[in-house]
Amino acid sequence: MNQAVAVQPRTSAFGSAALGRLIALLLPVGLLGGALFSQYVGGLHPCEMCIWQRWPHAAAILLALLAFTGPSLSTRARVFTLLAAVAIAVSGAIGVYHAGVEAKIFQGVTECTATGKGLKGADLLNQIMHAPIVRCDEVQFRFLGLSMAAWNAVLSLGGAVVIAFLTLRGKRA
């Protein structure tokens, strides 16, 4: 007796919440990893605003990891997942501003952003003289017509919406 078994797509609340939590971890890992790869392997030095976009992704990774300390449908996991989505959205908002600076819509950082923490005298001067000058209003690399800041904005804001939708959908079901 052969009976055909229909395979249903997984649309349960557990699946939505678990998927949202997974995206909340993998998206900032991928975006931050890509930024670090482009810096250390690709030779693209970040400007000050590029660095600003990295911090919320680092926070999102920590928050997403905390979301994995409980079951995906628990209040704890949902709260940490939503907080990770907020952190990702903050990075995306900074990316929107940075892309606007690159397009000359907004004025960017106007002061010197070199750091010489802990250095004095000749060491500080040597670091300043050999530091790459990277302006926030100049695009170093474009892919499909968008700068890295613009890609961060699109992926971060879009990802944050998807994460929030999946997480809240999981709560409702």
C-alpha cells in the first residue's frame, strides 16, 4: 500500500521564531565579517563612519547569542532577538546617513579622526604620518552601483524588519 504523503512547508511558530533568531545572528556576523575581510584582506581602510556601523553589529551578535540561551519561543529569546534586530537597524540607520554623506546630501565628519591613544612623541607622530587618510564622503568600493555603506543600510534595515516580523509572528501563533 503506497500512500503519498504530502510534505507541508514548515510555517509553525517555532519555525518562525527560530529562523528570526538565526538570521539575527548570521546577518551581523556576515556583515561585520565582510567589513573586516575587506579591510584586512582587501586593503579597504575604514573611515570613521564605517567604524560607527560596526559597533551595533558587534552588539547584535552578542544579543543574538544571548537569544540562543533559551528556547526560541521563550520570552527571553524573543526579547534578545528583537534587541538584536534593533541593533542591526541602528547600524543600517548609520549606513543611510553615511551613504548620504557619500552622495553629498549630508555633511559628514569634519574633524580629524586619527587616534593615538597611549602614544607619545615620536611614536604618535609616526602613527599619524603613516595612517591612511580615508574620507567619509568618498566611496572606496561600489558593488552593483551601491557603496558598502549603502549595502549595509539596505541589508541591515531589511534584515531587521524580517527578524522582527518572524519573531513577532512566532509570538502570535
